[in-house]
Amino acid sequence: MPLALDPLDAAHLLTAFGTLGVFLVLFAETGLNPLAGMVRVPARTFALWQGAGGVVEALRSRRARTAAEPTVGSAE
């Protein structure tokens, strides 16, 4: 069963992943862009992988949201 966490619910994120986990996610989102520039990743390659990662993340979050929604006729 996939994790269905609300990314805006800080208490849930801290409980599930701890302080270090939240820090690592924030670093991955904000720290990799300057790092890619420093190691001279070509702009086209960087943009391609950023786009691919965005599509994968969008599909994952959509799948997690639909898995967390109650189905029609369920007990909830």
C-alpha cells in the first residue's frame, strides 16, 4: 500500500520521516539545481531529467491520492 501523505501536513511528515528525512527532501528539491550548475551538467540534459522527474512525481502523487480516496459504497 503506497504512502498517502499530504505534503502540506508537517506533523505527518515529521512523524513518518523524521527531521532528517524532511531535511533531505528539501535539500533534494532546492540544493540540486545549484549543484548541477557547479558540476557543469549541460542545460538540455538537466532540463530533460527535471521534466522526467516532474512527470514521475505527478503520476506518483496522483496514484497515492486516488488510493487514499474512499471508493463508492465503502464503509467510510
